[in-house]
Amino acid sequence: MQAVIEVLKYILLGFVEGIASILPISSNGHILFLKEILNIEADSSVLLLLILNLGSMVGVIFYFKKEMKIFANSFFCYFFQKKCDKVVIEGRHNVRNVVIAIFPILIVGSVMTYFIEDIFAQNIMVIIGVGSLMTATVLYVVRNLTNSGVKKVISAQDSWFIGLMQVFALFPGFSRLAITTAAGVKRKLSMDTTLKFVFLMYIPVSLATFFGTLLSYQFDFNYILADFDPSNTLSYINFFLGFVVSAISTFFALKLIFVIFRKGNMAIFYIYNLIFGLTAIFIGIS
């Protein structure tokens, strides 16, 4: 019975990670909140968070597999070739914009990685709550702008602005999707254009986070693998299930978010973030 409960815990964590990575709510914030409020003693090692994040990234890649193929070819062409076919040439524009957009968070994140855990270690639940309230505020402010964008071509200036706003997502509890989507519609970009661009950024940012986390712990695998029992078959099953559920829930969350955002139904998200934020602050203070 205990083994079944442990499996269900990992499935739940994978589901929450997959959903929260795509919807305008904080994924790390919800994982930490869930483990705190339900007293989940599932593996708290760095490895678990990395695997759940990796599963979510796989879900995004699979959903955008066509765009990812063009992007990969365009990336190679952009840096290593002078002549490319028409589709790849058009894709080079996206490569340039993604490189511009991820530059700010890579620079700031590489510096903050070494300090962010110490800065936010105290009263993490309160910090998560404040981040969620900030997310709710951003979504409320742009609630009437979601269908006002008409631009379908992203400029370098648009990319830079979205990239700068993305830096705020380093704050625990602050949704990356919320701030980058708000930045896109603020620049008069269409919702579809904004969402596709935001998720194009997701892959390199996730990869950078993955390797940045390893670097921040100086590749100390004794610490990274803490609490993971390699002699226990159930540990492998739990991690695998967390990975798979994270990938699947991410895929279906992507289908959901495009439908909701196209209709401009933002109220459910800023109300949810408001309630979640106040709850987290109350628990943190208590």
C-alpha cells in the first residue's frame, strides 16, 4: 500500500509540473506548495525537479515538432551556412528573435543562480504567494488587450522587450508565461504569434536552466542524487512516471492554453493566482 501511495505522489507531482509549466501559473511555486501543504515526502532532490522539467520540455517539443524541425534547421543554417531554402530562410528570423529574447534571462540567470536560493530560502511560501499576486496583477492589467494585437511578425525590438520582461520570471511564484504573453500583447502582437514565440523560447531557456542548475551545484552528483536510492527499483519507476506524466500533461495543457487565450478568457487565471497567492502567504505566515 505504501508503494502505491509513493507512486501516486510522483504522478501528482508530474501532473502539476506539466500543467503549471504551460498555464500562466508558477510551476516551481506549485510544486513547492504541493509538497508543503500535503506533507509530501517524495524525493526532494535536485534530480527530481530536473526530471520533471525535462518531461515538460519533451511535451513542448512534441507539440511543436514541425516548428522545432524548422527551427533546428534554421539554427544550423543561421550560424553555419550562407544559402538555405525558403522555409529555412523564414525560420532564421525566428532564430534571431529567440537568441535576442533569451539573452537577458541567460545573463541575469547565470548571476542570480548562485544567490537566488539563499535570497529566497527564508519564508519561501510567502515569496511564492507574492509572486502569484504579481502574476494575477499582470494578467488583470492586460485582460482587455488579448484580442487587440494585429502584428504577426515579431521584430528585434519586440523580442528584446519580451526577453527583458522574462527576467521577472526568476522571482519564485511569478509565471513566465504570464509575463511574456503580457509583454507580447503589449507590443500589439497577435495572441497566436505571441504564444508560439513564447514556447519557442521555452526550449533553450529550459536547457539553460537544466545545465545551469548542474553548474550551480558544481556537478556535485552526490548532492544532486541525494535521497535517490539506485538499489531500489521503485525509485526508477517513480521518476519515470513523473517524467512521462509531466510530458503528457504538458502536451494537453498546450492544447488548452491556445483555446483559452484565443478567446481572451483571462479571468480564471488572475482569480486563481489571487486565491493561490493569498493562501500561500497565509500558510507561510502561519
